[in-house]
Amino acid sequence: MLRYIIIILFFLPFSLYSQKLDHSFSGRVLYNISFKLDSTSAKNYNEVTELLFNDSTSLFRSVNFGRRDSALYSLEKNGDFEGYLMSFFGETLTVLPFQILKQHNSMFTFQNLNAGNGINVFCYMEPSNSIEWRLIDSTKIIGGMQCQKVEGKYAGRNWEVWFTNEIPINDGPYKFSGLPGFVISAIDDTKTWKFECLEIKTSLAKEVNLNRYLRTGIGQ
């Protein structure tokens, strides 16, 4: 029953934007994430992720997930079945269990969960300004950019975040947004999750079919 409630609740906001879901993103930022899937585990993972963005929308996901997503896009658009099959092997594997879309002041999280019958994708929505930030009187240079420190609490974790206003984007990886600038690095107080900016490209033409992306998240 809960499954059908989730589908009904999230179908409406997606249908409202159905005419705007085939997006061309104009920029991409790469982050390295160091994380533990379980805070009690000693096993650390490292994965390169990407934040795709334009004036109204951003999409955060692992780079490897993005490669597989691009292969599916090519299959649907050009019939590239061989490329799609190859996307399931080797370097396209990912352990990052979520993708995050921010659009129209809302944030949609697509969470990959093992329900015992394979991986299922569940989606939930929350406001994009879910974190209340506290400005800290501390600055430092990161990657040649002047950065400001802020602290915030989200989902039971205390976060230390550094952002810069030298890049005119009010966004960041994961669920970080609502700051007067762009997030360069972040770490939680248990050091379970750490985000570090690797590369910034503000001139890019990257197509992602969000209609298919969202349909995959809702329909599982």
C-alpha cells in the first residue's frame, strides 16, 4: 500500500514539469566522495561523482552511473544496443546508492535499496532548502578560490561545508544548496562522508532525458 501512496504523491509534481524534462545541462562539476555505506563499518569507498547543472535544474550522481545512463539514452535515441550492454560491465559499476535532482525549489532523491528481490529504486521529495546554515567567521583558499565556512545539520549529521561566491552558482553536491555561492568541499562530523571538488566546467552541452530518469524512479 505504501508503494502506491509514494507513486501517487510524486506523480503529480513530475507531471507538472513533463514538458521540461529533456534537459541540456550547461555545466558539470566533478567531486570525489569518500564514504562508508554503514557508519559502523571499517570499509571505505571512493567514487567520482558529477553535478550537472543549468539555470533551473541540477542532477547529482556517480560518473559511472552517468555513463550507464548515457548508454541507455543512446540506445533509445540511436539503437546502440551493444553500447548499452557494455555499460553493465567494468568501469561503469557504482556503489553510490542514490541520485539527486534539484528542480523548481524541490529536491528529489532516488534511493537504491536492496529489498531482497534485487535492487529497487524509491523516490522521495523534500524542499531544496532543507538545511539551515550557520555562517562561521572562517575563510581559506581552496583550489585558488576564496572560500567561506558554514555549518549545518541534516538527517542527524552535522556538516562542515566550504563554499565560494567566485562561481555564480548557488548549488553543490548531495543535498547542499541554499548558500550564496557554490559548495567546494563538505565533511560530516563522523567523517563518514567527505566531498571534494576535482574539476569545474561551466561550458558544456550534456543531454539527459529526465523524463525517462524520473519514470525509472517512480515505476519500480
